[in-house]
Amino acid sequence: MKVSLRVNGATHEVDVTPTQTLLSVLRDQLGLTGTKYGCGEGQCGACTVLIDGLPVRSCQARASLVQDKSVSTIESLESNGRLHPLQEAFLKHEAMQCGYCTPGMIMAGVGLLASTADLTDEAIVKAMDRNVCRCGTYPRIVAAIKEAAHARA
Ligand code: FES
Ligand code: FES
């Protein structure tokens, strides 16, 4: 079936199967490989993108069901050669090792920054709790999100 997807501000007409995931379309048909395949079961958060501004696990979202919604991937964050403040904060705090979880962490963090005004350590940990980092960089991820939260104030 043909569906029309709005991804990072551009509209794409793509052929999908009824059960095909958004993650598969992003990576395999649109070449947006910044979004990562981790568990494929909704457990790790590596595949997190924003749909209408909210963090969603793209391995669990059927592409055919996100028509008419706005999808944002990690590739959308850079603007005119400048990284998003949260990307800058991740670099400053070295909040990654292998980097595999990082796009999902950053997209979840961007969604959190947009939706929550008062970000305490506890609120950050609670919101990010379901995003897994096998390298264990959690304290640095929390520090990076706190820094980006302060920078936006
Ligand atoms: S790959 Fe989607 S949650 Fe793990
Ligand atoms: S930096 Fe390696 S999984 Fe998070």
C-alpha cells in the first residue's frame, strides 16, 4: 500500500506493507539511518523518534498509521550547521561511549525538554528510565539534559 509520510518537514510517498514499522521505512526506504534498531521489541528506546512532538518507539509504530502526523528524527535537529543544544550538551558531558543509544536518548530528551518546564534530576531519571544505555552513561546523560534545560531558560 502507498502511504504519505511527513518526515523532518518533507513529504514522502512510500510503498509499505500493512505491518511494516516506521523504523524500517525510515532506515531502509528513506535512508535515515540515525534512528537505530536495538531490541525491535519496544524495550530499549534506541529507535525513539518524535511523532507530533512526542517520543515514540518507531520499531513499534506501523508506518501506515502515522500518515498525517509529523515525524522528526535525529537528522532534523541540526540547523544551518548548528547542532541542537541537547546535542551540544551530550558532547560537552561526553554522554556517550559506543553511541548506539544516543539518537534515541537525544530524541527522548528533546521531547522531554519540550514538554516539561521544571526538570529535576528525579524527573529526568523517571522520564528517561525506559531508554537503555548498555555502556552505562546514565549520569552523564542526566547532566547533559539538565544543562540543556538550563540553557533554554
Ligand atoms: S529498537 Fe525499538 S525499543 Fe528497542
Ligand atoms: S553509549 Fe553505548 S549503549 Fe549508550
